[in-house]
Amino acid sequence: MKTFAPILLCASLGLALGACTPSPDSLFAEGEAAFETHDYRTARLQLERGLDQQADNVDMQILLARTFLKLGEGERASLTIQALAPELRDQARIRLLQGEADILQGRHDAALDGLEGIESAGADRLRGLAYIGKSEPENAGESFELGLKREAPSPLLFATSARFELERGQWRRADDLSDEALKRDPQLVEGMLVRADLLERRNMLVESEQAFTDVLAVDAGNFDARLGLGRVMAAMGMEQEALDMAARLQAEAPDSLPVATIRASIAAQKNDWEAVRAVLQPFEAGLPGQPDAAILYSEAMIELALPGQALIYLAPQFDRQPQWRALRVLYARALQQNGEAEEAMAVLRPLAERPEASPAELQLVATIAEDAGDPDAPRFEQRAVKASPEWVGAQIARADKALRNRQWAQAEARYLEIIAQIGPGNAMILNNLAFAQGELGKSKEALKHALAAVEMAPANASVLDTAGALLIANGERERGKALLEKALGLDPGNAAIKRHLADAEAG
């Protein structure tokens, strides 16, 4: 009996394992479920396990190819498609998958050849993407428009077209197309991402943060949404959160320039230009295709007195986007630093002649004009002494926008700049400055400005609310409560004041 025991034990173990091995059908079902919830890594694993047992299952092969496309793995998608029978590969639906795989691999001409003769909105979408890859935007636009005119274009085509319009600066058209995409499929990730990016481009950071978060509620692992959220957090001064996000993304994509740009932008906020240079220098070859990174790197080069290197990246960016105000100033600074004062003057003069030109911009152009021997130097110098009403209005709008965006440090800097020009005589400017400083933890400075605002506007509920909250933060609870009660009496329906007063009473 003992002689046969090991054999029987192994046989029993084999039967047990066999009974626990999932069937191809159950693995396929699990793969489908994971695909539908955007869990493409799990989908790939389950489908590959299923195909190990049933290699000729066409439905699993096709879904695996689609999964590889979602993961951005064009080569593996192609290999999966090529394993299909020739008669299947000739079907339009499979040719569309192959076209997408070709585009992911940069084989744009092959994609166009493979799509030849397929007249559908889906094929038009892929043709548009192939033309984008070939740097033929006119052909891309024609392909997208043709697809949108066909019967029953997909939500994905609307989203892809919206992305195309966004990247070429047609934001209103992108709005309309993304609206249509989300109207047809409210949880279409591509459409949600375009909407989030549009909000970010418009510097609506709070709204953009929420939009990227909404994408992650649908697709928790989405790289682009996490990248966008990291950018927004960096812009809002959420330094540690942005760095943590960048670290996670870098582990997944160590060669990603957009991820490196998040880290560089945080270093730039600290004026650590050597760190900006160190982070972005390994990516120099990719900078021309990433305007934000190229401009950030160029600014570091200017601050490190390396204008020649800055001009390599700034010149082409300025040719493409001359309307970008900050870019124009940087380009002029690089030219001046490089000893090209006349060229710098030509770049900066159109901005300096505008009524809302800032004192800092006017001082820069005055210096450049003097270097260039321009007779207008004294005029620009004179204008730099006192800010124009147009600049004050524009600066207040920028400061208020920074406040809404929770960019507390930027808001503080802008309000202080306004006060330096016009004096501390505006209650709402002082109130908003106090609010920003309170969020930055500068409670004593904030309270000083808040109480000055109360003296000017003692019947303004918002001013009283800010001062009351800051008094409590500074340990003057009863005095703070009194101001909050007065604020609520002036504006009984204000939810924020009610909340502040309830917190004060509870504490």
C-alpha cells in the first residue's frame, strides 16, 4: 500500500488542481468584465490564460487585440491580429483594429493603405489620426469632418475630433465636439479628458481638478487623467501631492517628459533653476514638441545666464504662438541677454505699447530700448513709474482668478503688486489678500490686512467673515465670533459664514 501512496496522492492533487482551473469560458467572461471596467491589465491576463487553453477562440483573440490597443501596445496587438485566419483579417472590423495598431507603432502609411476602401466614420477617425502622425493637419481635419457627416458617428469620433481642435487652438469648436461626445456617452473617458484639458487650458484649475477626478472615478488607472491631475496640483501649489503623483507616474513611465515637467514646475516655483535644468536636460530632444516643458527649460537657461541655449527652444515656440504674453517676454529677455537688443526690442515693443502693459514689462522694455539706442527709452521708463488703470484692472482680474484657482501664493503676489502701485485703499483687495495669506498660513499678516479691510468696509459681510475667521485662527475667539455673527446678520443666507460661525461655536 505504501508503494502506491505517492502516486495516488499526486493523482488526487492533479484532479484537485484540474477542478480549480478556470475554464476558457469563465476566463473570457472575466476578461470581458475587466475590459468593460477599464481594467485592461486584468483583462489581458485573463484573456491570455484563456487562450493558453483554447488558442483558436476568435472572440478572445479579438478582445485581446482590443485590450492591447487600450494599453497602447500596438506591436502586440498586431501580433494578435496576425494570428487570426486570413479570411478574418480581411474583414473591415479587423482591418480597423490593424489600422489602430499601425498608428500606435508610427506606421501611418501602412494604416492608410490598410484602411483603403472602408467607408465608415470609424475608418475616417483612424485616417485622421494617421494624417496627424504624418503632420498633415489639413488632411486630418478633412477626414474627421467627413466622418462626422456620416450616419451615426460614434461618440469616440466626436471626442477625437475635439482633441484635434483643442490642439490646434480651436477651443470653441473643441467645446462643441466634446459636449456632443459626452451627450452621447456621459462616461466616455476620451471625451471627459478633453473637457478636463479644456478647463486646464483656460486656467480654471478648480474645475479642471474636479474633471480629472471624475475621469478617475470611471477609469481609476488612467495615466492621462493622473498626469493632468498632477499638473493641476502643481499649478495650485499642492507641492507634496503633485510630487507624490509624479513619483507614481514616473515608476510607470520613467522616460515621460510630461511627468518630468511636473517636477520641474515645482522646482521653478522655488526659483531652483539648477534643479529645473537637471530634471529637463535629459529630455532635450523632446522639448520642441512639448511647449510647456520647452518654455520652462528656456526660463531656467535664462536665469542661469545661458541665453543661447534658451533661444534654441524659444524661437520656434514664439513663431508658433506669438500671442502668448509670457513667452514673448521670455524670448525678449533671452535676446537681450544674448546681446541682440534690437531684435529684443522688436519682439517686446508691441506688448509695451499696449495700455495694460505692466510696470515690470515697461521697465524691461525701457532697459532694452536703452541698450538698443531706441529714442523711446525715456517714454517707457516714465510709463513704468506709475501703473495704468488698464493694468490695475487686468491685474485685479488675474489676482481674483488665482484666488478662485486656490493659487494662494500667486494671488498674494498679485494683490501685493497692486497695493504697491495704488496703495492700500481698497477694502476688497485687502480682504482677498488676507484670505490668500490665511490659506498660506501667514495668519498674523493676514489678520492685519483683514482688520484694515474691516475699517474701510464695516458693513461688508464677506470682509467681516474673513476677519472673524482670522481672529479665531489667531486665538481671539470671542472677538472673531462677534464679527461672524455680525456678518451673518448682514447676509443670513450665506452658507460659508454659517459654517464658519458653527465651527467657532463648536470649538
